[in-house]
Amino acid sequence: MILCDDANTNIYYHNHEALGRMIANLVKVIGEDELIRLTGGSNASIKFIQQLE
């Protein structure tokens, strides 16, 4: 679903360690170049959001 052109995905994380694990898992699933494409620029369709306690 996150690869669909019309999809916008918010990924929530608790701390930087968790963020690193999530990024590593996404790289395994969709590849580094695709992750960079989907998270970069003003039209990013994947956004990482830190949960505040």
C-alpha cells in the first residue's frame, strides 16, 4: 500500500533507535532508492513522526 501513488503514510516512532529499526526494515522491503524517493522532497508520501510522551 505504501507504494501506491495516491497513498500517504505516517509512521510513528518512540525514539531514534526505533526509527533506525523502522528505516532498516523499509529498506529491506522496498529498497534504499525507493525509500529515499518516497520520503524526500515536498511531495513525500512517507513521513516519520516522533511520538511525544
